Amino acid sequence: MKIILLDGQRKVGYLLSAFIKSRHKIVVINKDLNFCKHLSRLYPQTIIIHGDGTDESVLQSAQIDDFDLSVHLSWDDKDNLLSAMLLKKAHNVKRTVSLVNEHENEEVFLALGVDATIDTAKSLANIIEQQAFVEHLRSYSPIENGGVVIVNVTIPSKASAIGVKIVDLPLPKETIVSAIFRHEKPLIPHGDTVIEEGDHVIVTTLEKSQAKLVKVLCS
């Protein structure tokens, strides 16, 4: 896959490391000259361009036409939106993903053609809420723009779900038990799979149903 990373620093460093391991072709465009020099030393085989991702001459010099994905990581929503629109319309980038730092801008981004957004404030609020909600929730991941979530729940001792088949649990009807990790080994569950203490249960459900889901599994 061919990917462009625009702006950001810590996020870019992490993504660049992960993507290179997966053998993707990466181009980085960043306004910070010192950061570009730092990345060039760390990743000499990667194209690192010092410049403004909203400047069409910079984008042309990057030769990123027909790339598969662009990721826009600026803390300035205007820059993210403009660079995403330029890459989508003028350079035929197939999919654009952007941070949205002001929640009210999310609808604008989507209406103007940005394929997917990451609302930083909303995502952080959701994570904090979930961690405060139940101690047995190991992780929480919203899908796209909310509504559907993937949760990873650890079954505590004395939970009423222990010893019960999945088919017999009163789970919300909008719920799919996708996987169970038992003694660090993955298990694809079926209706007759029995829940055990310490299971890490991966579940896809609606955001509105997660409170009931966790109550059924952990109380």
C-alpha cells in the first residue's frame, strides 16, 4: 500500500515505524524542518519532505498521485481539511483519513469528501468514560464515526456468566462475540462455547448496548 502522512510528530513516528514493518511505501510531508531531519536519519529509505501539505507545489513535488491512503495529523483542522481535499481531488488519492480537533467540524469534513475522521476529543472522552465505567474493560475501540464499538472484556471471578454457554447469556441482540482469548490462546466461539473465568472476550456491539453487555458478562 502507498501511504502519505501529513503533519503531526509523535503520531507520525509511531505510524511510520508500524507501516515500514508492514512493507508499505510511505511518503511523509511535514512543516517542521528539524523533525524531517530526525526522521531522515531514522528512516533513510523513506521519502521525507519538508513542506506544507496545503501547498500544491509541495504535493506535486512529492509525486503522490494515485496513492492508496493519506493520513492528516495536524492540530489545525483547516490544514487537515484543505490537504485532504487537495489530495483527493487533484491527486486522486483513494482514501483520506483525518484528525478532527474541533468536534463541530466533523460533519463538514465528511460532507466535503474526507472518507473517515478521528474526533480526538470524542475518542478521548469515550475511552475515559469506558475506563471509569467498568474495571474489567481492557480496551474499547469505536468503529468509524461511532455507533458500533469493539470491546475487550475480562471475565472476573464470581461473574454469573462463568459456566454459561454463550447462547444462554442474555446478551443484547445487537451483539456478536467475535473471539475469546483463553490462557493466551485464541478461540473462535460458537453458541455452545462456555464462558470461563479469566477469558478475554472480544465483542462487537452497538455503543448504546455496551453497558448491558458488560453487566451480563461481568456482574
